[in-house]
Amino acid sequence: MRMNKTASSAPAQGQPRRWAIAGALVGALLALLLFAPASWMAGWLADASEGHLLLTDTRGSIWSGSGVLVLTGGRGSRDATALPGRIDWTLGFKGLGLALRARQECCLNGELQMLVQPGWNRMSISLPNGKPGEWLARFPAAWLGGLGTPWNTLQLGGTVRLSAQDFKLERLQGRWLQSGRLELDLVNLSSRISTLAPLGSYKLSLSSEQPGISKLLLSTMDGALLLNGQGTLGSGKASFHAEATAAPGREAALNNLLNIIGRRQGARSVISIG
């Protein structure tokens, strides 16, 4: 009888120990999440953008931090251009998702709020709707030089403005799918390879054409350099075809630029990607 009593008490004595270990592990996990460094945000951004958009010199935590945004030509590229100043963000829960609020004095229109909804093998990012004529972000066109060729050759001046309507990106099984519309206004562009400045202002729009395929449209708003083109983006592939011509009376001033930016066909310069 004594032996049975001792044996039956052993599992009871082990239970508190197991609960203590489980509690310690849960506490450690919570502490890790609460004090996760801002570098975790940098790692996620680099992975999601395939190395084209980096967050460097990070400070703080993933929940409240800051860093410097750098545009690059991708993994292994030597081209890189940083935005002036630092971007500050806070991350908090909103429903079943996360609300990411960001501020940057140079380039964001007040506070930019994005909704991030993680899931099993998927994730979505939604941008707020802008009112007509209202931009969400604005940055110097020179920042595009970080993407490498041909932007580093053109060395653009001017401003790029970003606006969105019902724009949502969803990553599903390693692919990004888009819905809604994203617009870039390239205002008063100039280039180091042209003595004529500004060259003009242009609009590049990205809209969902069909599931997994986005349509690119490039049009000229005003200026001496006339650009018009269209293409598609999706399934890891991009195709784009555009033509550049000079406005009447501006042919001589833009001749050198037209020779460089594309394949010359008479008065036109043809730009093809994919």
C-alpha cells in the first residue's frame, strides 16, 4: 500500500513543474513580441520588396520605431538612394489585423495609415483612399536613382506624388496580387542628360486588369517631352511599351535624350521592357 501511494503522488508532483515551464515559455514569448526590435520591420520590408526597399539605421521596437528608407536595385545591387530624414511608425491591433501608422516630415501627407492583415500563407496591405487631387506621399524624383539602370543614368529632378483609390496588395503563395488603383504623378521632371528643364509632367497609373494582372498606363500631362505607353505587371513578369517624342519646335533640344532613353525610330524613341 505504501508503494502505491508513493507512485501515485509522482505525477501530481510533476504537474506544477510542467505548468511552471509552460508559463515561463509563454512569458518569454510575450516578452519577445513586446520588445521585438525595429530591425524585424526592416527584415520584413526587405523580404516583401525583394530587396528594393530597405529600412536602415532602425531604432526602437517593431511597435514604435524609426528608420531611414532606402531604394535599391535589388539584392546584390550597388545602387542605393536614401530619402531625407527618418520615417517614424507605430504598429497596433485593429480588428483581426494590424494598423501601421507612419509619419515622415519630408514625404508623407500627415499620418499615413495602412491596414495589414496577416493570415496563413497570405498577407494583405491596404492603403487609405485619397480624395480627388489629394496625395498620400511625395518624394524627390532623384530617389528613383537608387533603382539602378536607367534611373541612375537619367538622374531625374522633380517630384513624384503618390495617390490611391481602394488600393490593396495581397501576397498569396509568394505572389503579390493587386486590386484598386495606384497613381504616380511625376511633376516637372528634369534630367542631367538634357539641357532643357523641365521636360514635363507625367502620370503613371497601375490598376487591376484581371486577377493577378495589373495594367500600367503612362501619359503626358504637359511638357516638351511627350511620353505615352502601356503594359502589364503580374505573375512575376512585366511588359511595357512606350514612345517618346519631342513637342513641335523642341526636337533639337531633346535629340540627345531621345537617343539615350530608347531605340530610335525616326523622330520617335521606343522604350520596351519585357
